[in-house]
Amino acid sequence: MIRPVCDPVGLEVRWDRLAAATDEAAATMLRTAFSTIIRESNDYTVVLMDRAGRTMAESRAGIPAFAALMSSLTALVLERFPTDEWQDGDSVITNDPWIATGHLPDIAMISPVFHQGRLVAFAGTVAHSPDIGGTPSMNAAELLSEGILIPPLRLFRAGRVEQGVKDLLLANVRLADQVWGDLEAQAAAHAVCRRRAQEFLNDFREPDFEAFADQVHAVTDAAMRAGVRDLPDGVYRAALDADGVEGHPTHIECAVTVRGEEVEIDYTGSSPQVPFATNSTLNYTRAYSMYPLKILVDPSTRSNWGSYRSIQVTASEGTIVNPRFPAPVVARHLTGHLLSCAVYQALAPVLPDRVIADSGGAPALRVRFAGVDDSGRPFSLMLFANAGMGASKESDGLSTTAFPTNSGGGSIEALEAASPLHFLRKELRAGSGGRGRRRGGLGQDIEVRNPTSRPVQMVLLGDREQHPALGLAGGEPGATAQVVLDSGERVPLKSISQLAPGASVVISFAGGGGFGRPEEREPEFLIADEIADYTVPASQQDPRTTRTAGGSAREEVGR
């Protein structure tokens, strides 16, 4: 039975302390990680869970949607490894896309927390590994072509490495040092969570987290249900289309049903699964449906397991949002990120003051560069960079800001230090935000040069080449994404190609959709946009000669 919250101030103090522990653990992981994916792009999450695997506190940075999956993931891990089998110093890892976060590069780790000889909690992390093996291909028709599948396995037992598991994993990846270094960084984060959780119980003289967990789950559950009750009962529908893959455009059907204090999000009628990596497993579909709804309905309360109890997500098996094993899924974000747009479009009639127009980064455009430098050293670099967010009724969309994910762009200096590539420019893409009473956020142009004497492989995983981020309430769409070589050749956004020695490429990220009719935009905002050069029509720009926001037209030169 859930106890009433009789001391909300005291509860908030304790909750904040536990959340701070996850933030400290995240900082430890960032500082000790080997790859730029974690320490520069924030592609991770850190949580503390109760004895049943239900999240209590989540790190403020990282990927919030990943945190939403940690409870269901841990419940499945506990079916394989019951609580009475865990020892202090254990860690279990898995990257199974159907129980973890949707594709093989994300490795989840679960570790127990013991206090006075009893199992009282679990620490959990997920981090995007720099390499998971497999053969990069746009034609992979099944999961096992995408890398090594790790079922739930112990990586550490009583504090000692399970050498066989480590050897098997590292024998199947190219960047073994980075992969193992990042796993050790996750383990370091778990050590921080374990230490701080034990200090918490000692300082507050609690035997375990049971009473605390009951109360914080009650708070988040009640807050979410109160927000849902404010919505009129009914069924709200939306449909959207995306580029998909050749011969298989993506279609999403979304029905949001509100009944009292509960919500069901159903995707019946969406495209069938495809023999390409854009399939989104049901757990990933759940994450990117629940998180956008949570911040829309209850933006002010912290998130944990209780936040999602009132939400049900369903999709027909065999569809692109609930594929059957072993469908390829490495680019699942190209479908999963779209779901926030569908949910917001569906709820726009009843929440016009809260929803935002489509974001250019829904879905995100990812670029992977790999090759060998002139010293013979292999390198692999994932470029995380952000597009423009959609506008709301009251505010312009944020420029170059990730949504619905929370990954960062990272510093150019760190990316150049980790590879031989030269980043020649990184600037706002003028004219890319959709016009409206409130303008969509701007995308950006990034120019990358290969200064080596060898070709560099360039893998593009993107969308919004033909289907821009749509506006709402009369707002116009943002500019589409594109990738153009210095030869003038356009490169498809789902492709593997070679960047020749000395060649460069401009990657143009999409703009967000506008909100409201453009003719309603106030004169002072129009003037400000013109002064900043935010409104140059994208169709008038050559991708090699662009207008920097706030500057004049110029052609960039290599360094």
C-alpha cells in the first residue's frame, strides 16, 4: 500500500539528493569514457532503481527516453537472474534491442546495491558503444548483420571480470580499447551510485528504499494522472509520412485515446516492417511515445517509473513500430523519433498552447566517418549534430537543438582530436526555419574535409530529404536536410559512400516547422530576423556558398 506523502519538503530534499547521485555518476562516466559518443554527445543514461527494478531517480543529462525503458529492462533481467542470485560487485549487460533501448550499439548495464548485507536497489546505465561489430551496409536484412547480440550476461561477478564474456565481446569489435574503456566508465558510474545510495540510507537511518520508492512513485503517478484528467476524453488522431527507404516510404498512424486519467497511444495502420534498419522495436516505440507525452502533460515533475504507469502504447506486431525478431534496427531512430510529431499533431486540437510543430531533428541525422589515418591507425567517429526544433504558439523554435532525443553535438576540437578529419565550418543555416507567427528553429551547415591520403567511409542515416518538418496552425514547413560533396554531387541520406582524399562535404541539417500564419508575425520580429539573416530562403542558397546567420554571403575555404 502506498503511504501518503506527509512531508513533501523532506521528500523533495531526499529525492534531490538521490538525483544528484545519478548526476555525479553521469559526470564520472563522462570523464572516464574513451569515446566521444559518451563524453561529447551525451548518448547515455544513468538511473537508480528500487529492489524491484523500478526507477526512483534519473540523471538530468543524457537521454530521458532511455531512462523510461530501464524499469522494463531490469524486470526482464530479474527474470533471468532472480534477486537471490545477485552478489555485491555483480554487473549484467545486454544490448538485445527487444528488451533494451532498440539497437545493438546501446549496451545496458545493471548492478545491485547492497546495504547491511541485503539487496536494496539497482544502478542502471545505457551507453552507445563506439563499435559493436557487424558489417556496415544499407542492405542488411536481419539483425545479426548489424553486430554482436549480447543476451543478458554477467560481465562482472563479485567484482571480478568474467574474462570469457569480455574476450568474446572484444574479439567481435574493431575498436576494442574504446569499447572496453566505455564499459569500464559505465562500471565506474555504478560504483558512484552504489556508494551514494549506501550513504543515503546511512544518513537517513533507513534500512532500504521501500518507503522512499513508494512515495516518489506515488508523486509522479499522481502528477501524471492529474495532467491527463485535464484533457477531454476522446480519440485524437494524426497521420504522417516520412522518406523511409527506396520503395518503402514510412507511414505512421497514431490514435491517442484519453479515458479519465489514463492514455493509450496506438499505432495500428502504420507501415509494415521493412528489410532495412529503420524498424523501431516496441520498447523503443514506447519510449519515444511516453516521454514526449510526459513533458507535454506534466512538464514540471521529475520522471521515474511512476510517470509512465498511466500510459499504454500498442502497435500491431510485424509493423515498422513493432517488428518481429530478427528485423534490422540499427537506424531505429529514423522511425522512433517521428512518433513525437505524430503524438503532438494528434493532441494539437486540445493542447494548442503546449504542443510544438515538427522538429527538423525528429528524426536525427547521424553521420559516421571511418577509415585509417596516414599513420596507419584506424579511426571511427560518429557525428552527432542537431537540427532546428519546431515552434510553439508563444515561442520560436530553438535552433540546432535536439528533440525528442537529448544528445549533444560535442565540441569540434574533441572531434578533430579523435580523428584526422578537419571541420571547416559549423554555422546556423539561414532560412531553414519554417515561417509562421512563430518561426521554426534553424538547422545548421557543417563542412568536413578529409585531409588524409586515403578515402574515408561516410555512412549517412537520416530522413527529411523529401518530407520536411511540418508546421502547425498555418505555420510553414522547415527546410529539408541534404548532404552535398564539393563536386556538387548530392549524397542520399541513407547511404554508404567514400569521401575522397582532399575532398569535403557539407551536411545541412533540417529546420523546424513554424507555428501560426506567417502574416501574423509581429513587425519587430520580422526586422530582427532580417537583421540576423535568419530568413534567407533556403532555396536561394548554394550549399557551398551560404549566408552565415548574422553575417554576409561568403565562400568558405579549407584550412
